[in-house]
Amino acid sequence: MTDTPPLLSKVLVLDGSSDCTDDLKLFCEQSGLLPLKVNKTNLMAVLASNIDLGAVLFSEDYAESFEASMAVARDIHHARRELPIFLRRESTSPSLDDLPRAIQKYFCSAYSLKNLDHLRHLVDEYIFCLVYPSALVHGIRQITEDALASQFKGMSVLCDPPYVVRDRLIYGELFSLMSLESSWCKGYMMFQIQESPILYAIKVMNPDAEEVDFRDVNSMLGEITNLVWGHFRNRYVGEPPANQNRVQVPIIINHQHKHISFGTENPQLCLHYTLTNESNGLSFEIYQRFIFNLSWSPEDFKENPQEIEEFVSSGDLEFF
């Protein structure tokens, strides 16, 4: 019915044993995980970047000694505290109980390659704990691609396979937020961009404009957000029930650390778009996230049939 691929999640694999590589790679392929490896000397630089991650697979023999490995785990925990770290141990029945409490807090759980069912359970519990209906993900992608193409004339729009993240990082200098509320969901849609390439794109599309500055970028991002939100509302939301829960939570934004919190540990649905103009070489990225932090009942999700009827009546859609 849709061409939306299964959701993925990027995980950082930090394992000191080369003998485990094939087993971990196969596990990731079978579990919807995209494994990433990093040189030890560049680890902290990578963690300080904007790479979206779902978890870290970490082994107790990652460094030259157990103590050194735990020091690395501590640094990861402090740098990306929202990321679950799964500790690989050699024991058949791995546990954190024999570790000092100060070290236990770095990890969410332990696992062994001898019992990958437990690791699969951890992945489901910490990364894929929210179910996103395929029709919803496909529709979001379609709506957003159309909105971006309408605003950036002459540019091609490419969307990576949708993925799930646990990070709370902010990409770029500018982002927009729009609340989403219905009988089956309550949360936010967020777009994140860098200002300079969008500003350049606007200048290219409006060569006769006397002044183009950050205000035009703000307006462009606002228009994109409104377009996507409007189609999302018409297609999926409908009218919220009269007794809708009005509970709210604070949204905390830390500009210095490029970090945003919506008051929940739930993973977020993320879509990454790349826009390219082959004629002038311009290329930039736009990130879109969905954060259902207040209510999420995917079992009640359904598309609004009214929009389908409108497409049929206009001749854009025919029944086969």
C-alpha cells in the first residue's frame, strides 16, 4: 500500500572484540538498527556532533582495561545522557549487579551475545517502544516533500528512510514548533534548519529583491511549517474531542548545548530531507521531528476520508 521502508535507528557500536563484529552486524540488520563505528580518538568529537542516535552498544573490553572502558562509558553518559547504553559482557546471564553503583548508572542494562533475545528486548523497550503506523509515516513524508518542493522551486527533494532517535539535539540555528492534537495523539512537529543556505536559496529564487535577510528565512520556515501542519490536520487529525486532556509540560531549550527537552524520554520520529539544485550546486538539509510527548494511541490512528474524497472529486485520484 505504501513504499515507506521500516523505521531504522542509528546506534553507535563501541566494541573491543573483533570476533563479535559479524554477530553484532547481523543482529543490527535483523533488528532495524544502522550500526556506526568510530575511531577511539574521535569518539568525543562524534558525540559532540549532530549525529542522531538511538543507543550505544558498548563492551566492557572496549578500552585497554576494564577501568579504562568504564571511564569511556562515563564520558559517553555525561555527553549524551539521554542515550541508552547497552553493556556487552561475557557472562551467559549478564547483569550490572556486580558493578559499583556509580558505574551502574552509566548503563540501562547488560547483554551477552550468547543471549541476543535479551538485547532484542532492550532494543524494543528503549528504541522502538512507540509504534508509528506505516500509513502515517508515508503520509508525513509525502506531505512534507510536496510542501518543500512548492517552496523551493527547481530543487529536488530527497528524503532518507525515516528513523527513530533518542537524542535531544538541535540542528542548525533555527527551528519551528507546531502543536499536534487529536483523539489519538498530542505533541509537536519540529523543523530544524541552518540559516545561511536557506538565505542563499531565497536570494537565488528572488534575484530582483532589494533586501533579503533572516526575516525572510523565518517567513519561509513558517510557511513550510504551516503547509505541512495544515495537510496533517486535514488528513489525520479532524476535530479533537471536547474532553481532550489539556495537560501541558514545559519545553526546555538550552542554546549553549543545542539541547531541547519536551519532558519525556520517549524516542522521536525523525525525517531528514536533502534539497539540491543541480544547476548551481546548492544543497542543504532540513530535519523534521515528531514528538508525541503528551498522548500517543496509534491503535486509534486513522486517515480522514474527507481528503481522499476531495482528491477523487477533483480528478487527482481514481479508484482502480
